[in-house]
Amino acid sequence: MNMDKQLLTQMEQLRKKMIEAALLNESLQHLDVLMLSQSLDEIIVQVQKRERRAL
């Protein structure tokens, strides 16, 4: 699996975990949700940087 596909897969997994945490805790502001969101943001930035370099 190439790096881009791996990052996209990781993004999707984190997104699902974040949604589950938000539903479980009934809050978008719960610490678990915020931590997963931050991790997801970091991966999104990595993907965006790679896409810019590829142009």
C-alpha cells in the first residue's frame, strides 16, 4: 500500500472513531473527540502538503 493510500485509510479510521466518540459521549467537546479531531487534522495537513508538492 502506498503512503497516500495509507494516510487516506488512516484518515477514514480516525474520522469513524471521532464520530463514534462524539455519539458515545454525546458531545463534540469531549476530550476524546477533540484529541481524535486534532490527530485527523494533522493527517489532513500531511496529505495537503503532499498534494501541493505533487503539483
